Amino acid sequence: MGRVFAIGDVHGCLTALQTVVKHLKFEPDDEVIALGDYVDRGPDSKGVIDLLMALRKQTRLITLRGNHEVMMLISRSQGLDYFESWLDAGGVDTLVSYGASDLSEVPEGHWQFIKDTVPYHEGTTHFFVHANVRPKVPLMEQREQELYWERFDDNKKPHCSGKIMVCGHTPQKSGKPANRGHAVCIDTFSYGGGWVTCLEVATGQYWQGNQKGELREGRLEKP
């Protein structure tokens, strides 16, 4: 078993993600859990998915589903009203990255990548979700509302599993991950001029890249 990493929300920020991936040089036996929200708001959602699909061939990549993947999937199957809501939530930037006017022009391989995303991943000492969980409910019984939409600010108590939660979804505009001891949020506002964060969960060390191609590293602050 190699190292275990978690990558926070990317939101189409390809340069930021590339910066981290090139530096860390993931090994075949590393486990890399991407926490969702690969698309929308940033300039190159297509490039982000291309990179993750390539990364899957190099290391043990697990891709979680974020609320923006949820919206994109629903937009494909629902009517015009939902599609327009997704556009307002950053979907227009995703379409531009594909050079597309509608979702029918997104490659089927990319749709399959999005469909294959999972709601959570559980390890020995940590579990990984996009947004949040209800503390007294087992992971397999969590509702989509918590997994994809609930804010990190509402996370007050440890989960009944006794494991540490690693999540994204709630932008930390300070640019630093938030650590509560029982829960860590690594969405560091990539699309808003912040950073894409990659956390090594065993050590608490993290690496961050931004859209300028800058790299920095740090360690989780004590709760």
C-alpha cells in the first residue's frame, strides 16, 4: 500500500491541478481520492477530465461525485429549465471548454467518467465525501443532500465510525484547509483565485497549485 492523497475541488482549473500532479508524481500503488466538482466555473473542465482520465492509468484514482457533476448529469436528462440553472451555476464555462453549444457535444467518454463517480470512499482511518455527512448515520445510509450539498460549517460532531472526514465543497477563501480534528475541508477556492489542494492524509502535509502555475506547500493547522 502506497501513500493516500485527497484532491479538493478543481472547478475547471487545469493549470492548478497540473501543477500539483506534476510535482507529486503519484506512484502506481498510491491511492488518490478526488473529491468532486471537476467541472464548472473555471476555464478548462474538459482538460481537467482529460487529465484525470490519464491519471487513472498511472495510479489508483478514486473519483467522487460533487454537486456540480450532479447538476451536469441532471441537465442532460431534464428539461430546459434545469439546464439554464446549471448554466448559471458555472455550466456555461464548461460548455465553452468543450467548444460546445449544448451537452450533446460532450464526448461520451467524458459522460462515462462522470457517471462512474462514487458518493463516498472509506479507508482505514479516514473517509472521503464531497460535502458532508450526518454524524449518527452510517455512510451507506447518507442522503444525497448531505453528501453533495451540505456546508462544512454545519459539521460539529465526529462521525459515528470514529474516522476522520475529508471533504471539499465549502470554499475556504483563506486559501488554507480547515481542520476540526474530526473533519478536514480542502476546498481552497480554486476558481476564485485560490488553490487546488492535495492532502497526504497520513501526515497532514499538503501541496497547492494555482492558475498561475505557482506551487506551495504546508501542513494542517491544529484544530
